[in-house]
Amino acid sequence: MNRAIRFLPIFLLCLACAPAPPGGEAAEVARMDWALAIHGGAGVPLGSLTETEQEAYLESLERALSAGAETLEAGGSSLDAVEAVIRLLEEDELFNAGRGAVFTSDGRNELDASIMDGATLDGGAVTGVTTVKSPIGLARLVMEQTDHVLLAGEGAESFAGTQGVERVDPGYFFTQKRWDTLQRVLGAEESQGGGTVGAVALDRAGNLAAGTSTGGLTGKLPGRVGDTPILGAGTYADNRSCAVSCTGHGEEFIRRSVAFRVATLVRETGLSVGEAARKVVQDELRQGDGGLIAVGADGDVAMVFNTPGMFRGAADSAGRFELGIWD
Ligand code: ASP
């Protein structure tokens, strides 16, 4: 695609955000038939990507956003759109989810994911899986095929065995880039995030859904569980308020129940989705903690972060189709 055309939406996104705090959305939005927002993680350090790398990220986000938008445009459910987007991003080693998952301190990949249905408040999640190609697909099966919400480790793997989901050798998740990052992080004795993926959607039936998938933090202790598989922390959806997917320093998002906090502010105080998201990310979290995407029952989208960048995109039934990385 012509470069100028491809980057025009990003330019427009920057213009739309200009008067608002970083990543904030300011304008009033008419009720949409459908709307979608996606993220590929916050915490991208400024100047850390070459132009070629930025283009690769944007192309991947564009593919995922298009797939989700097509699903919603055709009348598909918000759950299907969220799963379709996240499956694609999980297959792309650029992102810290599925194939590109980061390593634990002992050099393994332990993957987490969750999905939530805003119509029913049903949810499904998995944590610490090591052989499941698409953790988001397995999370959806937990939601739809069991009475439970969260399956962990060996139990999640056994469940995967009963569901016929695609399994891979743990070596599938090895990428040199993530391995090199682990060596740097181990040297510095700190864990490091970035690259988690997520999606939130409103469908033509008026139903909201949210999903998130991650490898967690590079250098995390084996068995560590972040916010991603915890409903209310990293993921939440409720038709009465909004759908939220978070990315960032998971412990902080768990402590503050960030996804639920945004939804509760919308439902109980009448703040718009953008106002609620900005309040939590800009006023309540610490600078550098991360960001989130959210969509309300009217299709109002927020993409807010307190890091230099967050890979992201938004589309809706009125023709919006935007991608972005930096403020
Ligand atoms: N929130 C994820 C976790 O803490 C990491 C991230 O979003 O980058 O596991």
C-alpha cells in the first residue's frame, strides 16, 4: 500500500488526540453499530524501533484490526472479533503473546490469556500454559465448556488435551530476540513487560467483549501470574458499562483492579469511557505503568497510556480505521 495513505490514519489519530492527555480521546461520539479497539502492548521506549520495525508492527496491527472489523461489519459477535484479532497477534512473533512470548527467569515460556462476555459476565482464562498455540482460544473454551473461570498450569494443559486445541512443542515459543532480552534483563535483575495483546469490541447486537493474551514479564519468576488472566484486573466486559483490556506492569493492575475500576466508574459515576480511562491511567496508576483500551456500549473508544507508546488501533462502523504507536 502507498506509504502516505497507510500513515494518513496515524496522522489523523495524532490530530484527534492533540488536545487531550497522552493517548486520550476527546471528541463526543455518536452511537456506533459496531466498534473495535486493539492493542499490542504499552511500554515501547521512545526511539527503540527503527522505521522498518515500526512499519512491521503497523502492518501486523492493520491485519488484525481488519480481521476484527470484517467480523463485526458482517454481523459477527464481539467475542468472535476479539478472538480473531488476538489469534492473529498471537501468531506474530513481534508481540509478547503466543509465538513471541517472553521468557521466565528460568528460560521457559508461560502464557496467560483471558476473555470476557459483557452480555453475561461469563469469562474464561488460562495461566501458565506452555504448549497451547493459542491461549486466547483455550480461554474461550474454559468460558464456554466448563463451569470455571480460570484454569492454571497442568490443569489447563490437561483441559487443552480434551478440547482438541492445537498444541506445540515449547520450542515453538523460542525467539532469539526474546532470549536476548532475557539475558539483558537477568543481568539487570529486573523484570520487563511490553508487547501484550488485547482487543475490545462492540457488535451490532449491542454486546461488548474483551480479551487479552501475554507471555507476561521477561524474567518473571516461574509460576508468576500477572493481570492478564485475571478478570477485573487485565480484562473486563459488562454491557452496562464498557469492555476493557489492559497492558503494563501487571502487579499494579492487579492491586488496583484496573479493568473493573474503569467499568465501575463508567457505570456508577456517569463518566464517559475516555474520562474514566484517563482518570485511572493518568491519575491513579504510576507514570510508566502501562495503558488500556476500552469501548463503551455506544461505541465510544478510549486508548490511554502513560508510557511513551502503546501499539494500538481502532475501527468502527462510521469508517474510522486508525493505527498508532506513540503519543
Ligand atoms: N500485563 C502483562 C503482565 O504483567 C505484561 C504487559 O502487558 O506487558 O503480565
